[in-house]
Amino acid sequence: MRAFFQKKWIKIPYQITLYSFALYGFFLVGTFLAMKFKLTNDAGLVDVNNRYYQQIHDKYNQSFKIDSSNIVQYRSEILGRINLLNEYYPKNASDIMDAWVSSKDEKLALQMLSAIDLKLKDKKSYQKALQRIISNRKLDAKASGLNAFDWMNIMEWKYFKEAVAKDKRYIDSAAKAAGVESRMIVACLVGEQVRLFNSRRERFKNFVAPLKSLALETNMSYGVTGIKENTAQRIEHYLRDSTSMYYLGDKYAHLLDYDSTINYNNQHNDTMSVRVKRLVQYKDHYYSYLYAAIYIKQIKTQWEKAGFPIENRPEILASLFNLGYHKSIPKKNPAVGGSNFKIREQDYTFGSVAYEFYYSGEMSNIFPYKKEKFKD
């Protein structure tokens, strides 16, 4: 048998077959080991445009979180960019237009256009025209985009406006009773509430935003307008004191008289005086506004009697509302001020915020400007 396998015509094919099986076995073992130790895994590459993709994601995510007032400008930009694309690739322009019309999603349309921009990054004529469109939108945004008063661009202001709108009947009722323009009362309310945007941001997020209700002060300063108890006591006293420089006349003398038949108790004010209980009401903020209205009218009366009228100076009235009676000293050139606070790291004073709101035109459809700020 051995002599048989030594024959040349048997030996060569036999060895070829043997070595072939050995090589195949070696290949199988090598493949198994490579797979076991993940030597065959594709390490993958970071796309050269990875940073662009991230920038586009961040850009539009941030832009559309700020405010819906930019939407009209975005629509104008989208139309301009689709028209530009139509000159180069009509099919893509048509597809993007169809998707935009169907989804009504400006953010999506801009992201689709950004994908095209990347593809055409080397087409100089397209990129030059594109930059003109984008530059024009930026100029428009500078002219008519967000509110010129920066603090009115933050989300808390939107929630605040909704909450104040719900209180319109209480504000208007207090304004009518005291003979004070509603907008003047709201200017003082704005100063009191807006200064909490930073210091009590979590409270706005968890209470004001979901409930669309104003922040209610219950410690030292009370109610939504932040009236101190001793200030409330003096407001009541001056209503009845005909010898006082703050006296408004017999018509208003009993405006803050107490009705013993009404129970003002709630879970947070049951240990407080009746005076404060009226201020610390969760749903009915009438007395917060009434005390505020009477106070600024008393201050206005004091300055008027001294020969320095300030009925058309909401910023001065708001500053003195914040500072208190002891700081109300009639003089020729009164200063705007009051409490200092920050809104998104920008410094403001109580009076400056009241001034900016009053003359901003914000909510003028709800609290319009009146020719007469005060009525006797």
C-alpha cells in the first residue's frame, strides 16, 4: 500500500488535497479567533462634516426655543432660499416646498435647506446668493425681531402676561374704586413680580408657568404687589386723616373699611392679621391691587400739594411705591430707582422696569393708556 502512495500520479494530488484542507482549517481557526477578539470590527470614521451637522442641530434648536416672533422672518428666509435652490435644482426645491407646506414646520424646512447648503458648499455663485439672503434676515431681525426691552424676551415674561391677563377684572375694579389708571397699577405689579424672575426662578417654573398665576408674597411683603403690613396700615390711616398731606378726600375715606362678615382665612394666612389676610388671597387679588392703587395716588397727591406734580411719571411713582413713604420727599428733580436686581445677569431697578413696561406698549390691548391717569 505504501508503494502505491509513492507513485507520482497518486502522491502529488494527495499532497495538494492534504495541504488545501490544512490551509482551509487554518483559515477557519483564524477567522474564529479574529471574530472572538473583535479584530474584524469596523473601527468606523468620523464624517468630515460632523461638526457642521452638530452646529446646524444646535443652531435651530436654540433659535426656535427663544420666541415665536421670529417665525415670520424665518418664513421669508425659507421662501428666498427655496427660490434660489430652484435656479440650480428645481426638483429639490419642489420637494422641500412640498414638505414644508405639508408639515408647516419652519425648523424642518431650514434643516432640509441646510442639508442642500452642505452639498453645494463649493458652488460659489449659490453660496454668495445664500449669504445675501441670510444677511438680509439678520438685518430684519435687528429692526423688528425680538423686543427691544431684553427682559421681555424671556419665557417668564410670557407666563407673567398670561397670569396678569387673568387678573384684569380685579385690577380694573381696584383702578375704578381708587380713580387710578389700570396700567399705572400694573407698572408697579411688574416691578414687584419681574424682580423675582431670577431670585425665585424655580417658583416661576413650578407655579406661575403651569398655573398661570402670579407669585404671592407671604413673608414680610404680602400679596402679588408686595405690600408690607406697616405700609398697609399707613395707607388705611391716611385715607381717614383729613390733616394728612396724603389725604384723598371724604370720597375715599372708607374705601378700606373691614367687613366683619367676610372670612379671609386660608391654609397659609390663618395666623395673620385680618389686614394681611385680605392681601394673601390665592385667587382674588383685588386688595393687593387696591392697596397699591391707593398708595400711588396718595404719593401723587402729596407731591401735587407740594407743587411738584408727578402724575405723568410712572417711573417715579413706581420707585416711591417700592421705597416707601419715608423716601417720598417732594422735590424738583426726583430720581428713578428702588430695589436693584438682575434679570439674566443684567442689572435693573424697580423704577426702570416699571418705566419700560409702561411705555413699551405691551398689553396695551388689555390695559390701555388713558388720557387721565388719576381721577378725583
